[in-house]
Amino acid sequence: MTSQTIQNLLDRTYSTHEKYKQIEKLTGENFNIFSILRKSQDELAHSRFIGNLLNSKGSHGQDSLYLELFIDIIQQKFDDSADNNQALNSLNELNLNSSRCIKEKWLGKIDSENETGGSIDLLITDGNTSFLIENKIWAEDQDKQLVRYGNAYSKAPIFYLTLFDSNEVSDASKGSLIENKDFFKISYETDILVWIQKCIEKSASKPIVRESLRQYEFLIKKNTLQNNSKIMEKDIIDVVLSSEQNTKAFENLVRAQKRLKYEISNQFVEDLKAKVKEQYKDYQFENKFKKDTNWDSFYLQNEYLRNYDLKISFSFFEAKSKTKLKYGFSKKGFKKDEEPFKSIIKSINKSKPNTNKRWLFSLNLEYYNNWESMDSLRKYKFDDDYKNQVLNYFMGKIDEMVQIVEKVKNNSNE
């Protein structure tokens, strides 16, 4: 296997990529308002958009049209189950014009047995007849989640909405409920996509609404791997399989992928270390980021923090996949009612910080928290503007923690 063979494979792959990139440019597919606003993977944003369409009083101005189209698709899909299912048949009784969609319908505090309470993502009701949608794209199932909703609305059909057809409801969520009897599974991959496409067909007189629906259609295709990138993947596979040499070259590239991701990620940590050293001269920055450890992290300490074995820490809570990067104050073993731990915990003004025996608190990073994504890693390596954005973002989080340290330290000296 020569380096030239690998280079030839990379060149052909890049040419394929550029071809589809040009197609996306010509169609304007990359200009997606949901992606630009970073809402493409926001579960609540998806629920709000779908909820507005299903609301006969929604801002789309189409009255109950989209709701009627949705019910038609549902009834066609579950036609075989409807004959003997009272809940599904109740959809025929829904007063479409007087119905409304309630988002995050609060059922009360979850009881100790997980049998009642919680909040329903979408409740469509006319006051007498209802149906429920549990939107489950990336969030994990809650214990007896569908059971609680069924107890609250025993006569209403529950639709469990997932990204792909193959996604399943967990046993913990459904309990003893039976699929296609007590609840019904639908997906973005097929059902929502078909529904949105039918909505587009019926929206010729509403050009702004129609174009918004088209944008959402492209987003669904992207999230469910049905856009041009999927077709491009097939073309790349054809290139790889066109010769034994190409296949071997591809194997070598795959083997190098993990190391490649580590090299770029570790460079980020070293770049951040340099900026911290320049701005916070009394802090020591420790790079503990490793390729094969379960708790990859980097942390900062000054003399005050070292006295209490405290650290300003950044750690991956999904270390093997380098995702869910969080930050906060860490220490193995501490008492919440002792200083300075008590004051540090109290000083944080975020809602519901995660506190456990290892962390005084940990906070989610809203952005740049997935260092498994090759797209993000590539941009960090070759796009200086993006690189500076990332470093400035992390420096902002570090400054947030440093200010807490200074405040607690100064208060203890008064």
C-alpha cells in the first residue's frame, strides 16, 4: 500500500464531494433557517413548529387544513388497527375547527410510583376529544412516561414520534402498554416527512408558509439521512469498491480516524492552555485529554483552589465518543454545607446545575460540546475565524468560573 494510492482515493472522494457541494449551492439547500439558528437538533423547536401546524388557530392561517392532513396520514397508516381501537376511532370525532394544540401540557408533579404527572409534548384537543404526541428525537425515555400519559388521557391515542422508523420505545417508558393498541409509533423519516410534503402541496396560496415548510422538509431529510449527502455516500462507496487497492486504502484511513480526531482535539486543548496562561497567570492548566481514557478532561487550578483540592474542570460525560462536554467545579468528596463549597454552589445562577459526589456542579456547554464531529474538527483545523470563535467561547466559560472563585475568595477574607 503506497501513500500515492491513498492520495488518489482522497482525490476521487474529494471530487465527488465537490460535485454534490455544487448541487447544494445551485439549489440553495444549505441555506436553512433552522440550521442557521442552530435549531436543527432542538427537540423543543421541532415540537413548536409541528405544534403550530397542528393548531387550527396557528399563525399559518390555514385553519385546520394541516391538522386534517395529519389525521388522514395517521388513519391510513393504522387502518388495520383502527377497526377495534376506540382511541384511534376517536380521531373521527375531533372537532377540527375548535381544536387547539397545547405544547408542554403540564400534568402535575410526577408521583413516587411514576404513575401520574409530567408534561406532554403536544396535546391536540377540542375539549372533549384529544390525541397526544410524545416527540422523542434525541432525549432518553423517562420511566413509565407513556404510562403516565395513558393514565391522564385514557381515551386518547398516544403517538410516539421518533426520528427513524427503526427507533423503539423502551420497556421502561411503555410499561405494560401494547404498541398499536395503547400507543402508536410514528417517525420523522416517513410519516412527518410525507405529512410536510402534503402540507406543501396545499400551500400554494401561502408562499411564505410554503417556503418555510420546504425548509423544514429539507431539515427532516438531512436529519434522517435522505438528502444529497446520502446519495453522495453511495457514490463514494462505489469509488472505494472500484478496486482492491482503494478498499485497502480506505481501511487504512478508517484505522487512522480516531488518531486524527484526537490530534485536532488535543491541539484545541493546547491552544486553550496557551490563552489561559496568557490571561490568567496565577492559574495552572492541566491537559488530561487522552485518546483512550474514559474521563477525558482538562482543568485549571490556582493556589486558592489547590488548598481545597478544587478544580475548574471540563469533562466529557460521554468520553469514549467525545461528546457532551460539560464544565464546572470538581472535587472528589466534599460536604455541601462546608466552605468554600457551599458558597461556590450558591454562587451559580444557572437553573438546576448537576451536583454529585464528584462535582460541586456541572453545566452543559450549549455550543462546541461534541468533539466527535469531523465537520467541527475540520473547521477548527482549517478555519481561523471558527477557531477563534471556539477559543473565545471557552475562555468566556473559564472567565465565568474564575469570577466565582474571586468572589468567594474575597467574601471569605471580609
